Amino acid sequence: MQSATGHRSDIAAISGLARQAGAIVFVDGVTAGRGAPVADDLRHVDVLATTDHKFLLNAGRGMGYCYLSPAAQERFTPVSAGWRAGRVPFDSFFGPEMDLSPTASRFDSSISWLAAIGNEAALSVFDDFGPGAIYARNAELTGRAPGRAATAVGWDPVDLPEQNRSTIVSVPLGGSEPAAGSRRTVRAGSHLLGPGRPPAARGPLLQPRRRHRSAGNGPVTSVR
């Protein structure tokens, strides 16, 4: 997903070309991660890396997440394995040898502890509401924004084919002065992204669901 225009690339097509050339497929998922579904694309990807800010919501930043396909795990060698990279971490991190995990966690490096606290709080939003509800709300807002941007502030957003649209709506400023344009956008914000119903009729935008993750679960495999 290109952050400047909102263009979402055809990962399957790119992956097909890469496979023909014998290349690995590395995806920078910083903009796409949790803003839109990516699970269906993983079969086309060797490595997907993302950070904990933007759509993963941790404003403090400091951690990253990495997916490696089974083929990539076999191809790569861990060179900075952390203490959690062992098959049974507490049995091996003092040495003299390290028995690495047979899963992708053997590529895990030590986490940033303060960032991990922020990640726990930020990612709880996805547990509370569910990814499906968040994806649906994102799609609703991005579907509404282009027409309202043209109506409210007189700007036409970048027009992308349906299959290449994402959760980002890009509006070229042309010759407009950016600061003035930002003020106009803020003033028109309720018209751009508002629920489209009178205040008295508005309920919660998202309904929390029962949380399924247990308090004992640790962070997802991470890299710095």
C-alpha cells in the first residue's frame, strides 16, 4: 500500500513475476498492516515486515513484527537471535549451546520493553472490537471520503481502480497552500468522515466484543 496515493498493489501478480525470476517477495506492510486484511495475501509473500505504529496504533513506537513463510524460514539463517529464539528459551539462553526454535520465533530478537507495554494496550483494540469490524469501518470511511472531500473543500481525490483502493484517500493540493488546506479540511472534517446521521440518532461507531486473548499470552514474535 503506497502511503502517498493510497494505491494498493496486486501482490499476487507481483509475486507471480518474482517467482518466475527466482526472487523472494518482501513486503513492507507498515501502511497496510491492520488497516486492511492481509491474511489472504500471505501465500504470495516470503517476508512481510511491519512496525507497531500507524494502523497498529502504538504512538510510542519501538517494535516491529515480521512474518516469514516456511520457505523463507528454511532459506534464512538467524544471525541476531535473541533469548526468546530458543526451542525452550529458559533451557538454552545461558549456553553453552543454543537449541533454536523450529518455528519462526528462532528469528526473534529481544524486544523493547517500554514499547511492548504500548503494544499490549494498542493491540487490545483489535481484541475488543475484532478485526472484521475495524476493517468494515475503515472501508466505510474511505468509501465516503472522496465524494465528501470534493463537496466540502472542492478537491478531487486520486481516483484509483476499485481493486487498487485502500484505507488511504489521497487528495492532491495542486497550487493550494498546505496549511490553509489543512485548516479547511479540519473545518470540514465532520462532513468528510461523520457518520452521516443526526447526532441524536448516532450510536457507538464500533461495538466492543468479548475479549478472547488470555492475560498470560506474551507479545507476538517481534524484531527490532
